[in-house]
Amino acid sequence: MSKLFGLVIILFSVFGGYIWAGGILLSLWQPAEIMIIFGAGIGALIIANPRSVLTEMTLQLKELVTAEKEDPELYLQLFGLMGVLMAQIQSQGLKVLDEHIENPKESSLFLMYPTVLKHPAALQFLIDNLRLQSIGKISAHDLEHILDEEIHRMEEDWTRPAIALGKVAEAMPGFGILAAVLGIIITMSSIDGPITMIGVKVAAALVGTFIGIFACYCLLDPLSTALEHLVERKTAQLKCVAAMLTAFAKGKPPMLAIDAGRKQIQSENRPTFIELERWMQEQKN
């Protein structure tokens, strides 16, 4: 909703100010200019990026619209799940997890925490690294290094759509100039026509420059930044899981291991330690 509100503010400010200054809104409707600029932008995006990046960009843009904020239940259920898992590992060893990590979506334990199941990246990260520990003995130091490397790689992959969109945003003013130059060429070919018609054609050509600048600074660049924030939010989930796994592997009790994960959460989503204690107590009851 906040993204839509921001877009409304942009449209109202830019086009409302234009009309207030005496501009005619219909003069900005230049389908040919729009086709040249956005067609060139989309084509450049396709040429410059593999299909995997384009697919991930589509998924992230959809997530940006449908889930602007962190699910408030995610960390509550994640801490509860980790508390149960660590308690079982302490009492029965890592092998007790085999029945749960082989197919978490059918596990009676994981089904108790449905919000975690709705976040496939965090869930897969947790499952993979629990399986890694159950296969063979691995030191806490090595585990920490492995988790850091995996998170770094995943963060780089997730950031590629934002970088790609940012580069296209930077190119949009250039595409606007391209459209404007083509418009001037058309104008010069009609230089012997009526002076009013020449003015109309020049104005249409200048609209191309406007559209390119508008698309860059009002649409694509803000979207690129929003995708970066989305990646930071998703990465924080992985860092939270990694911190809990590492702290537990180092021998810390479950509550302290969970608190280590709590400290990796972004400030707007991070509960206090008192809230964490209350959550864990409610889980036990």
C-alpha cells in the first residue's frame, strides 16, 4: 500500500503541477515515444540479463507488491521451531531430525509452524544445513564459515535483479534522448510545413526526453532501491537462522542460541529479549 501511495504522490505532483502551470495533459500522450523508450529499455534488459535474472526480477516485483512488510508471525514461529529442534537434538542427537528434514511439508513438527513453511528460502536454508550436520560431524567454526559463504552467494544472486533494473533506469534518459532525436528528424523533414505543425512536432519530440527522465527517477530507480531493501529483509532471515545454528553448535543453550539469531533481525522487526522470553514461554505452555 505504501508503494502505491508513493506512486500516487509522484503522479499527482508531476502531472498536477504540469496542469497547474497551464500544460495540456493530452500533449504528453505520445504513444510512439512511449513505444521507443520502453521498448528499447525492455529489449536492453533482455539482452543484458539471463532468463534466471529476469524470472527472479518478476518474482521479486510480485513479492514487493503482495508483501511489503515482514510477516509478524515469521520470527515468532521460527524461534518456536528452533527451540523445539534444539531441545530434541540435545536429548536425542541429530539423527532424531531425519523424519522431519526429509520432507518438512509433511512433518508433524514443521506443520505446527505454517508461517515458516511459507518462506521457502529460509526453510530450505534451515533444512539443508540441518541435513549437513546430521550427515557428519562438523566443527562450529567450519559451520559458521560455510553458512556465511552460502548467505553471501544467495545475497549476490538475489541482488542481481535490482542491479539490472538500476542499470536500465540509468539508461532511460538516454533512450528518451534517442526518441527526441528521432522526433527532431521527423520535424526537420517537415520543415517547409506550417509553423504551428513544426511546433507540435518539436513538442512531441521533447516529450520523449521527459518520459525518459520520468521513467528513470520516478519509476525504475525507486523500484530498484525497493528490491534492494527486499533482499536485505530476506537475507536477514538467513542470517538469523545461521546465527542460531552456529551458536547452538558452539555449545550455547537453546535460549542463548535463539537470542543470537534475534540480534541479526532488522531493527523494525527485532523483538526485545523480554518479548523473546515471553514468546518462548508461550510456546512451552
